Amino acid sequence: MRIPIPPVPYPLIDIEVADTQRRGAPLAILVSAPEDHEDGTPADPFELEGVTSSGRAGEVRTIPAGSGPRWLAGIGDGEPKQYRKAGAALAREAESYLDGNGGHAFQIELPEEADGDDVAELMMGALLGGYRYSVSADRTKPAVRTLRVLTRYERAVPAYEEIAARVRELAGAAALARDLANTPSNVKNPAWLAEIAQKTAVPGLTVTIRDEKWLAEQGFGGVLAVGGGSASPPRLIELEYRPRGAAKHLLLVGKGITFDTGGISIKGADGMHLMRTDMAGGGAVIAAARAIAALKLPVRVTALVPAAENHVSGSSYRPGDVVRHFNGVTTEVGNTDAEGRMVLADALAYGIKRFKPDAVIDVATLTGAMKVSLGLRTGGLFATDDALADRVREAGERAGEAWWRMPLLEAHAETIRGELADIRQAVPGPGGITAALFLREFVGDTPWAHLDIAGPARADKTYDDVVPGASGFAARTLVELASAYR
């Protein structure tokens, strides 16, 4: 029996905004965590129909009721991010209930004090919290199809519907990035990734695919070296969004390694199966470009994804090889498992020379060192421009994605200088920093930010709106970053 691959993109639930309940659909009530008494004694928990709730963000309690269950969902101190936790937890709870009891909709009643930011975060959590990717013979669709958001004010309905439309595009970007990274690598190769980029494009977004012949003619030595060991040849995926009157032009570059064995410097068996997600940066860039075009943001965006498989064969590149990149710079290869910087170098040099952007941002699951430094929920941010770094960090705050700025330490810059070639690819020292310094060699004076998402690109457990597997990290940050340019 042929095992079906989940559809791309993942079908997000619909969101309705109304001031009246839908009969028969289970209802959730949002509950704040009560403040302690003035004398410091703990406050009494919220109680409804014999069920108590602490109000802790993400806590869901079920109320037995003859007309169908209702839920008490905690929103903690009522900060917007707590609404996101509540929305995600409720989506998972509703999926479980509706799957066993029938129906396709659930509804959430907004507190009187909720504002637009709270509503946006609640919707985002609900859209992404129930995400799932499973390759299975069971073709059953998700049980939850619709969320009805209930406001007490009829006049708020149009504004919340407008919020829902934008949130849907942002959530769609994260979900598409998750889809692309979660897809198994016996399906996903560079050609497949390029095809999906074309199929999921929206009006206004142009997708051009460059094959291995074109890459050779143009001198993409890094991409060709990394992809040379695979039976699936590499590709360069170009996406362009050019709205009229755009004053600024952003270049986005995403690492697209559709599977990474490490090459001749082969990885250990433990964890290699996760290397299907080594193109999470490229997936985030494709998804962000799609959402930017769908939202019709007034900024020009060019996105590049150098896509390749890093395999072991008689044609694999070797430690000790010298590779010439698009801009003529030569690199001495020290470790074939440091392949991400090799493909990004070509794309950065090409994109800056051809498109002359105002700023360039690259995204990559680049170094295990960043997982050690920042853990699994924070992305590493390197930048040559303080204003651009601030823009990325602020965009991440709006998107609910955490970034920590890392230093480009000049004390380590000399270590990447080569003897046999211009520069060295893998050198001793702090791995995340030296990798960023390597990439800096290919951006010149263009304001540049490098986002290392090796930690937060994958999750091994559920938290907030993230479920195990690819997280889609960085896609929403890129969209929010583009939205800040006018």
C-alpha cells in the first residue's frame, strides 16, 4: 500500500468572528490567573460549575455539561503571549474532543478586556497549536475545521476579521515552513523543493529555478561541490516580489540542504534522521516570501535558496579540496559537514551583485555551537549593522520568536584566512562565530544579518504553539521584518 504524503501546505483551520454563539459547538472561556490577596495569602482559584482553574497560561480544564463540554483556559497575567499559549492549548484539546465526538468547530469567548493584540495572539496559537505532520495510511483530516471567536461588541467584528486575515498569512508561513522541513528526504530533494516553491507561489511572486548547468556556467562552486555527491543535482531557487513604488529592497537567503549526511566527514548515526530538516532556513525563506507577496507589503523582496543534498559517493567533495565561489573567492575545505556556509556563500555573493539590495538577511541551521550557546528556543543573530539587528530583534518580538545578538569577534577573523586558498571553511574556535565570520567575507558593505536557527528550527516536545518536529522558526520574523520597511 502506498503511504500518502501530507498535503503541502498544511490546511489551516478557518476563523470566524461573531458576537453570538454557534449552537452545538463546544465553548471555551478564558480565565486570568487571580492575584494574591494584599496580605500575601494565595488567591482563591476561579471556579465555574464545580471546576476550578488556576488561570495559568495554557492550562485547560474541562467542565462536564449536558449540552456539550466547555473549557476553562488560562491566560495567566493576560499578556498577549499568554493568549497564544491558551489558543494553542485549546486547539489541541478541541482536536482531541471533536475527533472522538464529532463536529468540526469550537468557539472561544473573549474576555471583556481583550484588545487587538490579544486577539491576534489567540488566533495565532489556535492556528498553529493543532498542527500535525504524519505520513500514514490514515487519510483522516484534522477534526477541527473552524474556530469561532466570540466578542461582546458587535462593532469589533470587522476589525477582528481584518486581524484574522493577516494572522492567517503569518500562521500559513510558519505552517508551510514546517511542512517543507518535515517532509521526508526520500520525497524531498532539491528539485522537489523547487517544484513546491513554484506550486505554492501566489500572484505577484515570481519563481525561477536554476539547474546544475546554469550553476556551473555562473561559477557556483560551493553549491556544486556540496551537491556533487548526490544523484539528485542541486538547484538555486529564486523568488521575486516587486510591488510598484517600493522604496526598499530586501534580499533573503536560506540554506536549502534537503538532507545532510555530513559527506565524507560523515555524521554519527544518532540524530542523522533529523537532517531532513537541514533546509529549515530555506523553507522559512520560501514561506516568508509567499506571505509577503500575499500581504502585498510595500517592500521589494528577492529570496534565494541554494538547494543541495550532501551525500557520500565517489563524486563527493573532500577535506582539503579548494573551491572557487561565485565571486571568485577560494575556500579550502576542512570539513565536508560544514556545507551550509559553502552554499550560502555563493548565494550571498550572487544575490548582492545581481540585485543590489538595501539589506540582506540569511537564515540557516548552520552550527551545533548555537544550540549549545542559546538552547532550543532562541535564534542566534549576527549583524554588521546595528539598525538592521534592532529591526530583526523587534520583528522577532512581534512574531513571538526570540533572538539573541551574538558578537562578530574580530579576534577570530584572522583564523579563517587561508594558506592554500583565500579563506578556510572550518577552523578552530567558537563555531557559530567563526561560521558567521566566514559568511561575512561574501557580503561586502551591504548591511547584513545572519540568523542561525540550528536550535529552534526543531522541537522535541510541545510548547506554546510549537509541536514536535519542525517549528517553522524565522518565517514569521522575516514577514514582520519586511512589514517594518516602508
